[in-house]
Amino acid sequence: MLLHEFRPGRLLVGLTALALTALYAGDATGAWTTPWYAMVPVLCGGLGTAALVTWVAYRIRRRSARSMSSESTGAPASSSGSQAIR
């Protein structure tokens, strides 16, 4: 059993942050030279991709939840207690 649901958008944001960190670290150690403007496409591309993936995952979750609720034909929850309709 999973402790929480899988969030692919958050995974991509984390991978984007790791990629930017690796680029900066390689530049700082002198392993390679990375121009400052190279970070902008990596950051924007990573965040844009994460947003798209998050939207797609949301739509999939909504569609599966909607199909589950339409198949539910069982009796409604108990109406006893303070929530009862008079």
C-alpha cells in the first residue's frame, strides 16, 4: 500500500532542480563552462513540462474518479445523527 499518491509533476521539478545544480556545480568546479543564459531554457522547459504533466495527471485522476462514482450504485451513507434531513 502506498503512503501517498504519485505526483509526476513534482518529480520533474525535482529533476529540473538537480539538473540546474549539476550545471552550476560543473561550472563552479571548472569541469565545463556554462553561460548564465543557458539556465533559462532548462528552468522554463522543466517547469513547463512539469506543469503539463501535472495537468495530464490531474485529468486522468478526475476521469477515473468520475467513472468510479458513476458505477457506485450502493446505498447512500447513513442518515442518522445530526446530519439527518427532516
